[in-house]
Amino acid sequence: MLVELCRKYHFAAAHYLPMAPEGHKCRRLHGHSYEIEVAVRGEVDPERGWLTDYGDIDKQVRPVVAELDHRTLNEIAGLENPTSEVLCGWLWERLQDRLPGLFRVSLAETCAATCHYFGP
């Protein structure tokens, strides 16, 4: 049985988009309460009855989220231009070797703006 497990995480951070056009509101420093959703996909182990333990996902994802929480994202290596797209790719790079079956990383910076990344 093929399943997809999803787990959500939250963090707050500031950023600005230096590549946005002059006068664009996102070029100025501002903050978001971000929501990340990490999805892993795979076959259910017939003996255990699950793909993986949600706690095992947490052990891998929470330290990465902690690197972002209450920070200015532009100051983190690789996030000098921290768009949602770039941030999803940055998260994928840090999680792909930690989470077997990583299928998707999603990032919402507002309740109406979400980016989904499915890997390279």
C-alpha cells in the first residue's frame, strides 16, 4: 500500500527580497509566520502497519526548522534572496538525505501564498 505522510511545522522569521523591483513592498524588511509541510511517500511495512513514525520525521525536520526560527533569513548561507521558491529548495537540500521517501516540501508564507517543491 503506497501512502504519503505529511507533517507541519511553524517558524517566524524576517526577510527582504533584494532582487524584487525597486519600490516593491517585499524589497523592504518584513516578517512572516511560516508554515512548512513535509511529505514522505512510500510503501507501508505490512508487519508494523506504517511507513514511518511521525516522531522520526520530527527528529530530522525540527533541527532544520530551528535554524530558521526568529532569524533574518537573508543572513543564512544560501538564503541571501529568500523567496518561497529558494527557501523550499534550501529545505529540500537539508532534508533529502535525512528523510527516506521525501516527496514534497511546501512553504506557506501567508494563508493565501504557498510554494510546493518536489525535488530536482
